Amino acid sequence: MSQFIITYIGGNKPSSKEEGMAHMAKYRAWLSSLGESAVSPANPLGNTHTVNSDGTVVEGGKSSMSGYTIVEADSIDDAISIAKECPFLDIGGSLEVSALMQMPG
């Protein structure tokens, strides 16, 4: 099996604590349904800083990436099928699915 990264882009924050709890319950159920296919589930990002080529550092990021999950699947199509079931799509976010490439050495 190959590994794929599902990157979370954008998405709307819950409008209430109850909405947030309901979304997290759906998210936990989705992750649970993946079983051992979820190699590195639910990795949120925060406190982002951008390091520029001239060495300057700016608070914040240039993309709206908010987190990622790494899954194992037989093919990119299987990984896309997994992503299509992710509740992150329910909050207006989008998902990028990429194959993780092994570097030599």
C-alpha cells in the first residue's frame, strides 16, 4: 500500500460550541471508520510563520492549509474515495489528496 496525504484547505469555523461538538463527533466517526488506514490522523496546524527566501520571517501563512491526515490506500483513487467521506467538506473546506513520495537514501 502507498501513503497519501489529505490536506485540509479553508473551511468555516463552527458558529457555536454545539455545532463544533457535532462536527467533531462526525470527524471522529470518520477517522474511526478508517481503522489502520489512518496512519497519521487529524493533524491541525496553528501559529504559522512564513520563512522567505531572503531570510525574513512573517507571521501567518500564504495558504489556507489548516491541517492534514496521512492515510494508506491501494491507489490515488482509493485515497480520493476516503477523502470524499471526510466531514471537513461539510464545513465549506476543500481537500487536496497527494501521493507521498519516498526520497532515496
